[in-house]
Amino acid sequence: MDEKLQKVLARFGLGSRRLMEAWIAAGRIMVNGQVARLGDRVTSQDKIAVDGEALQIPSWVRPRLRVLRYHKPVGELTTRSDPEGRPTVFDRLPRLRGSRWIAVGRLDYNTEGLLLLTNDGDLANALMHPRLGIEREYAVRVMGVISPEQQADLLRGVPLEEGEARFSTLREAGGEGVNRWYHVTLAEGRNREVRRLFEAVGLTVSRLIRVRYGVVVMPRLLKTGHFEELPDGEREALMASVQWVNPAASSADRPGRGREVPEPRENGRRREARPGTSRARAGQGRRVFRG
């Protein structure tokens, strides 16, 4: 049985189908030693290479859709490799057969908290696409108390280099002395956006933690550097939130009607004493792993 080349590449974890189409058009993909063209179909007998490197796809069977929830610590990069040899989030993850992990967005080096990873490029792309406006929630520790004027600016919008940005919500979450905790939500993922918004009104972020991505929250018991597989119910709710269809599921199990979405961007984080974590679940009955 043959399949469209871009579907095979996306399932392998290289990116969304739309990105794979761009790679094919740019001549980066070869099939059986020949430069691939848009519209090409491949079978399990074909030899596929990307930028001259052969892909080791051991099976033509569609891999089981997987989504991990990872508690990223400070000091890890959300990248597959680092020229300076610094640790990455992928160092701790289990090895996959026939696909690879894709991070849903990024958390910067000094940010910790919830990071989702999946082995399906189309699902990752849908979850990151700015048009869908998936909400991210962060616990932010700042030095000092936010004044009513600063809060109004942060909710109304402040200018950043690439244009105006704002928080969807901002609420106090406790704290003592010079350090105060706040919870904020954003419906986009620009680079270092949370930190830059606070800096724009004269406040310094001393700790930043992502506690929620869309419908998925960080459980209290998921320790830093640990990960767990999303339970079936949460995985289905996540897929339904972007109206994405799992191609491997039967029609009765599909949560919504699928659609392809263009390419994304991203940034994010979570909290210390976890003030106000009524949504965080205890995580009982889950399989939790240490990387």
C-alpha cells in the first residue's frame, strides 16, 4: 500500500505535512536516489532520504499516537541538539520506533514547567498554530507588587518589538516580602513573551513556570525532570480541543473533524509553592517516569 510522501514524513516526526511539502518543493527529499516531487507516493520498499541522510523507518504500520506531559526543569533546552553540549528535553525521553518526539512549542532555558510532546507532526502543528489561540497559563514570581496601573497596561496591551501584546488574564496568587506570585494567561507563544511583558512595565520576573497548555494541566506530583503518558481521556480532550482526528483511531473514537493547519511559533512556564492550584490534579494512578 502506498501513501503520500509528506504524510509519511510528518508521521515520522519531521514536522507538519505543510512543512514537508515545502521541503519536497525545495528539493530536500530524495526517494530511491531521485529528487522527490510534490504528489509522489511511497511504499515500505522505497528508500527515503532527507538532506542526504537516510530515514530509518522500520515499519510501515502507523505508530500508536502518543502524547507525553513533561515537567521541564530550568537548564534544559527545547531543541534536539545543542552545539555547546547543554542538556535538552529530548535526552530524558523514551526512544521511539518508526517516529520521533516533537515538542509542542518551546520553553526557554530559564523557564520550567509543562511541556507537551507527541510523535505526530500534524497534531503538534495544530496545537501550536496561533490562529487557534490555545491558552497557556503561567505562574510568575516577580519582585514587587503589581500596581493597578501596571496591571491595566498588561491587560490592555503594551508595545513589544514585533507589535503589541497583552495578557488575557492576570490574578494574584500570594507571596511574601519582595517576591509576589501571579497567574497569567496568553493565547499565543512569542519568544520570551511573559518576561518581556513584565519588563515593559518595569517589573523583573524571578521565576516562571508554565502550569497549563490548553486543556492539559501540570499535576502536583509530577516532579521536575519526570514525564508521563497522557491518559486516554486527557489525550482525547486535547485532540478534541483542536478538532484534530487521530488517523489511527476508528471513526467511532474520533473526537472531531480533522483539518490541516499551517506552520507555528512559540514560548512559555510554572510555579514554586503553587499558590492557587485548584486545577492541578494529584496524578494518582498515572505511570510517571524519571528520565
